[in-house]
Amino acid sequence: MDAVFHALAHGTRRDMLGRLAGGELTVGELAAPLTMSLAAASKHVQVLERAGLVRRTVDGRRHVCRLDPAPLASATAWLRFYEGHWTESLDNLEALLRAPEQENR
Amino acid sequence: MDAVFHALAHGTRRDMLGRLAGGELTVGELAAPLTMSLAAASKHVQVLERAGLVRRTVDGRRHVCRLDPAPLASATAWLRFYEGHWTESLDNLEALLRAPEQENR
DNA sequence: ACTAAACTCAACCATGTGGTTGAGGATCCC
DNA sequence: GGGATCCTCAACCACATGGTTGAGTTTAGT
């Protein structure tokens, strides 16, 4: 799960995932719009692969990547949990403000 | 937004956020259960602060930290967007499997 | 006034990360 | 077969990250 958040922490990788949401792409196609070498882009793909967010099938000399957003589910679950706690603590704050003892600030 | 994902990428920081969801804690209290020095924990708090996830109020010599999950919202929005694309591509897959041309695998 | 406590800051170190280049392995095309 | 294409691998480099220790500051307690 660290791997998922780590993969998402880099803008280049989020960009790749975004374009993969539109359909399968080869490593070269993923690298094309980027301002870095193919080898660098290849490393980013590997990071996404290790995080389980991208699956690769080798088709001849082309490596075709497709999105596998399943690992995103655990990340969203984590986030939703703490957003839940957040609204809860908002309720607590509100309750506190309504309480008889007036300790505003 | 990179900052938010980067902050979440470290298990120690997620742990801190989790405990902060239960209420305000000082830097020392955040550091106590960890196997690192206070200075190291202090740095983690600073990372969370830069990401906007934690707000600090100095109360005497104690630095009280409280959770501010607002930046989590943009992260969840990003994730939900791609989860949407995911279910869409699942539909595409299903449609493909139902299609006349049988190219399973 | 002294000491202890709660932190931050700065310097330092080891390791990880993101990029480059150069070489090489398959694969397609002529 | 020969050359161009697509991609990985390994070595290297600069810089960020995560940890340490030691010193310093501010506050609390006696």
C-alpha cells in the first residue's frame, strides 16, 4: 500500500495513469509526450507495475500497458476512513460550540 | 497535490494521521510510540504540515497538532475519477466477452 | 534562580530516487 | 541477412529523504 501512494506521489506517474485510463498504450507512447528519455519513462512504468497499477503484455517488441486500478481501492478506502473521522470531529466541534460552558477560543 | 500523496506515501506519517483522527496530540505524543528520535518525528510532522494535513498551535513549550483533512479531498477526488474509468473499462471488458468474435485470451 | 522538559535547528551520514548515457536483446521490415 | 525500431539493463550522477547526534531556545516546575 505504501507502494500505491508512492507511485501516485509523482506527477509524471499520475499523468501516465490518466492517459492509460483512455486505453492501452505502449511504453513508447507513454514516453512520447514526456520531456525525458525512454529509459526514464520505462522506469516510471516499472514503478507503476510494482504498485500493481499497471499490467504489461509483451507483444513482439512492443510492451503494451493497461491500467489496473484495483489497488486504488485500498487507497480510497484509507482516505474515506479518515474523511469519515474528519466529519465526525466536525460534529464534535459543533457539539462543543453548542455546549453550555462557553470556552470559545 | 504532489505534497499530499508524498506525505501519505510514508507509513509513519499515515500512522500519525490515524492517531490525530482521534484528537489533538503534541509532537512528543506523536513521537512516543515510534522507534525513532523526537527530532525525526518532528520532521515527519513538518512534512504533514507542508502538505496542509496538519495544523500546529504552539501552547507554551508544547506544539499541539490537529488534523486538517481538507487536502485529502482533492486526493480522493483524483482517485474517484480513475475508479470511475475503471468500472467503465470493466464494462468494456464485459462487452468484449459478450461480443461475437471469440478471442478469449 | 536552577533544572527539567518539549521542541526546533543544523550538521552529518546512508540510502533512495529520478534522471542521463551507452550497450545490448528481440523483433519487424525490406 | 541487415538495419531500423522498441525496449530493458547497467553504470553513473545529482539531489532528496529519513535517520542520527549535539546544541540551543523557550517554558514549566520547584
